[in-house]
Amino acid sequence: MKKTYQGKEQVMDFFSKFSFCPSCGSADFEINNEKSKRCKACGFVYYLNASAAVAAFILNEKKELLVCRRKKDPAKGTLDLPGGFVDNYETAEEALKREIMEELQLEVENPTYLFSLPNEYEYSNLLIPTLDLFFLCQIKKDLIPIPSDDVEDCFYVPLEKIQLELFGLKSVKKAVEIFLREQIGKKCQNI
Ligand SMILES: [Zn+2]
């Protein structure tokens, strides 16, 4: 069963998996506070920070939202927004353009930042804290998305027909709810 917990407990679980100082290798590597572990041998302090991720709201000219179906776990088979992790030394806008090209073979124009949500991502039995950045994007007219990479399928859905419960990742579901509330005033009771 998937672990679900938030904040401090999640970080403590993460820290418990890392027994040795990544700087000197000492086992005298102890929890410093809810954000960090400290090495008693060399003084190194390791901070666990959120990994940045991006996701896109792409609307067509009929104001329908482009949604994807996830090909892989976590949340395989559920609906998702296109996006992914930001690489080192990349801007969020560059990450968004790269991910949408990889996942949908689409060129994105003028990504506009909307809002962010904290999230966690299950990876190798660890829950990694993330900060998801959501953007509104335009694509060049008449371009057809081609599902690729870890996207099983993709299709446009009219905003009023979107079912929030079909989105598998918690922060994406919350983000779609916020987006719909702003776009059409829709509210879902299930979240
Ligand atoms: Zn050390």
C-alpha cells in the first residue's frame, strides 16, 4: 500500500534511509532538525530540499484542456498533466518546453506561470518532496499532440466535463481543481 504522510514524518523517513555522511562517509550522521542531518565527524550538514517539477495547462482554441494518461507508476493509468522534473541548471520554462516536446512532441509557446503546490513523488520506495510549478501554455495552431515517453495517451477535454477523481497524483488533482475554479468556477467535493 502506498505510504501517505506529510511534512516532518516524511522527511524523517527519508533521513532514516541515509545512514552515512555523503561528504566523509562517517556513520556518525545524525538528524539535526526536520530539514537536515549533521555529521559529527566532519561537521557537514545535509539539507533535504524539494525537487522542482513543472506541469502544463494546455488549452486549444475551443478552450478544452489537454490531459494525458500515465503509462508508468506512480499512478499508472490515471490522468495527468504533461510535465516532469526540472533538470539541474535548467529554468522552469526550459524544463516545461523539454518535457512537452518529449511527452507530446509539441512545441510550447509563451508559458505563463500560474501557481505552485508542494507535493511528494514516490521513487524507489522513497517519498521525495517536490515543489510543482504550474504553467498555462499555448501551442502552435493545428499541431497534433503525439503521446510519447511515459504518456500512454492524450486528448482534449471540455473544462466542464473534467472529472477530478480521474487524476491520480495528489498535487495535480489539486492544481486542476484550482484551475477549473478560476476558469469556470467548478468545485469538487471529493478533495
Ligand atoms: Zn562527514
